[in-house]
Amino acid sequence: MKNVVMCIGNRYGGDDAVGPYVADRLKQENLNEFLVLDCGTVPENFTSSVKKYNPTNLIIVDATDMGLVLGEIRRVSKNMIGTMHVSTHNIPLSILVSYLEPYVKNVFIIGIQPKNMDGSISEAVKKSGDKLVELIKNMKFLELEMLER
């Protein structure tokens, strides 16, 4: 498996559900070159799958408060993830990435700006999730703007 997509988030947590939403949509596409993992709020439980496949690309998708407009999508540099609030999971994303880096060639973190972390996922975030699915399946996610601070 050359590509693993770890989708993180709370399916019942408003815009935090974008990770599971993207996982569902990618799985519907039946993409042979991708292993899609719906990690929920416990991405650490899926590290063995990443290690097993030793992928070229690990793509991590999560709702990320980047101080942007609702639904904005950005690639987030590894240096930035330690300073940002990322989703509702227990393990800091920086620790997860550090742990998995020896098993993958490239790590890409993709954040979608949420608004509400309870209730239903907003239409703006769903639309961004759909856009991200197209970018991932066509291997064009590198076209996303990098979050700069």
C-alpha cells in the first residue's frame, strides 16, 4: 500500500466529524492504491496498520482550528502542529507524527477549519471535505496552500 489516509475526528462532534466524513467518502471511491482509516478520536489505535504497510505517503486529515474562515483547507507543516489545537483526540498530533515518521516516507497533515464542535457537521465543512476527497483521490492534495504563520 503506497498511500494511507488517517481520518481523525468525532463523528458526532459537529465540524470535527469532517475526518470520518472524508473517510466514508474515500471508501465509497474504492481506491485500490489507498488504505483509508477512520480513526475516530483514537488515532493511536491505528498506528499498527500504518507500520504494517510502511507507506510512501501518510495523509492525516483532521478538523484544525487555524484561525481561518469556516471550511478553509490547508496543509499544515509538522512544525506548526505542536502549537495548534487539532481536533478532540487525546494524543497530540505532534506525538503521533513523530512516532509514525520512521515507517513512512512522507507525512502530510491536512486541516479543515471548523466552527462548531457539537451538533451536526456544517454544510461548508462537508463541501470542503468533498473537495479534499477529489484532491486526495487524484493525488493533487499538494496543490493545497501550506498554512504559514
